[in-house]
Amino acid sequence: MATPRRRPFYTARNWRLDNSVGYLVYRLRDSLTRCIDDQMALHGLTDAQWRPLFLVGLGRADNAAELSQLMGVNAGAVTRTIDRLQAKGLMRRTRSRVDRRVVRLALTDSGRQAVSVVPGVIARANNLHLQAFSRQEFDTLKALLRRMLDNGSGESTARARRR
């Protein structure tokens, strides 16, 4: 059974910046980032520094190419950031024993210590933005955002198939 076609929420006529879900999400991301950055600065880390440390610490990336892709930043910028993190003694590079062309990234003890504050900082920033939400509203918001992400990734997949 086919899903009934729904009328779009936006058209060129009724779309307004201040009423755009995309713009509101962008502003929310910007507000969360500023809040997190202010707190991370107290720990001596910039946005460009704590994010790669955190991603490596989580095991989500172990080389510059993966970090570049996850962070949406060009490889040159990531390499410069890794240089700074290595100079601060927070990250180290090691050549892969399997493929000498591959340089693996790992946190030093100081890097692990620096990253240990990140979850608490992120939790505080999120809780600040979620104050006065009920548990049900919180759960609904997460479900709706996940559904939007799924819808968008489905469109990307469909677009890739059409090419």
C-alpha cells in the first residue's frame, strides 16, 4: 500500500528564514557550540582541539582522513590541528606496521585526561538548552530529529541512485 502524498510544509511563497526548521537547527547548533566552547576554554581547549581529541578517544577515528570526514574539515586543517595537539602533548602519531603510508592517531595520557571533561561539558550544555522540557518532550524531540535525519539520508540515497 502506497503512502499517501502529503502537502509540503514549505513552498517558495511561505518559506521564511525565522520559521525554517533548518535555520532553527542551525541556530541551536551554533548556541550549543558556543556554550560548549566557553566551557572547554576553561580547560585550555578550543573547538578545533577538543573535537578531534574526543573523536579519537571514542575510537571513531584513528587517522587524519577519518577525522577530516567526521568533522567536515579539509585534511590540511586537520593535519595542522593534529600538529598543535601533538605539540601540546595530547596526541601522538604512529606509523602503521601493516601499511607504512598510514599514520595512526592515539591520545597520550594527558590527552585522555583532557578528554575526560568533555562528556560533562556537553551534558551541561545540552541540559541548559533542555531546561523546562518534560521527559516526554525530550523523548519526542529526539524521535523527531532522528526521523528528520532518516528522511534526509533516504533522500541522499535516492539521489545517489538516480545519478
